[in-house]
Amino acid sequence: MQKPTLPKHIAIIMDGNRRWARQNKLKALQGHSYVVDHCIEPLVDRCIELGIPYLTLWAFSTENWERDQEEVSGLMNIFRRAFQKKAEDLHKKGVRLNVLGDIDAFPKDIAAQAKEWVKLSTTNTNITVSFALNYGGRAEILHSVNKLLKSNHQLPIQSEDFEENLYTVGLPDPDLLIRPGGEKRLSGFLPWQTVYTELYFTDILMPDFTPEKLDEALEEYAKRQRRFGH
């Protein structure tokens, strides 16, 4: 695999955790835990190894609050554990941590932990890993528009001004978006940023999405000719 064919920024919709848990006769939360404990770090390691500088993972959507409250509560505990231990492991590897979404809607201790790790890791340079937490594409667009309106921004609004107020400010648009889990839609993930993103869908469920599966997606990406509307 030649480096010029590699994407600069990979985004992953982490889907299929609950189905994986059911298939393995486990509780739904165990599927989410498995991804945190066994999937994220190996994928980050593989991206660092390949020299891919940006990885974005959709971990919790604005719609996920509507799930069973026991599952939501369990997910919050998983995030607590992740920020207590896993974030430190990534920080030690030179990972710059980033959060996309309205993190302040999370319990205060989780929001504080997330912000602290973002601050502590800000000078790390091996890779930027963004976790989309309480993220929704429509919510992000409204967030940007409302910030511009509050600032009494002069009309008409230019795309550059709009992008400056998106959660992804400072990040390049994804070159490749991967969705494990069998669904063939984006579900509102990064709608502004994925206009020219290459899409890769696979039936593999997220807990089974290993670095080897990532390599398969990258091999497919390398075969494509990106046109950017030309």
C-alpha cells in the first residue's frame, strides 16, 4: 500500500455494538464496552503506524438519549471509565484528543474529564483522534448558524464563516468515511464535511472491525479516483 493513496482523515460510524452483543448472548452494554476495551486503541495504533493524521469516531449521537434509560446510564459509566483510563493510554501514545458535539449535555464529571484530556493532549502530534459525543449533523449546522446570528454576523454568510463555527473547525474534511454494521446511510454524520468523502460500508459489526478490516477499507479506497465534482 503506497502512502500517497492513504486518506489523511478517516471517520468511522461505530455501529452494530448491540447486535454483536445479542449474537454473542451478551447484554447490549457489553457490546459498547468491548469496543472501548478492544477496538479503538488498535485502530488508533494502525493509523499511527500508517501515518494517517486524523481519525474521527462517532460514539454517541443526539438521538441516543432516547434509548432505554438503563442503557444510557450504562453508556455514561462506560464513558467515565474510558476517560479515566483509556484516554490516558492514548495520551501516552502521543494522541491529541478532540471532542465533536455538545459535551456539556453529558453529566458534569464526564464533560469535565473530556475537556481536561483535550487540554492535556493539545500538543500531542502523532494523530488527532476526535470522539463525536452528543453529536448530530443537523444540531451542528444549527449550532453554527446560531453562533453566527448571536455575533450579528453580516449577511450573506460565506461558507468559510460557517465552517469556522462547526465542531470540526481546524480539522480537514474526511477523505474516507467507514460505516460497519450493514447500514448504508450516514444518519446525519458530518453532513457538511462529507460532500466529497469516499464512503465505505461493510456488514462487519463494529466490535469485529479490526485493523485488518481497516486495511481492507483502505485497499478499496486506494482503487478509487476522487473527482471533487470535476
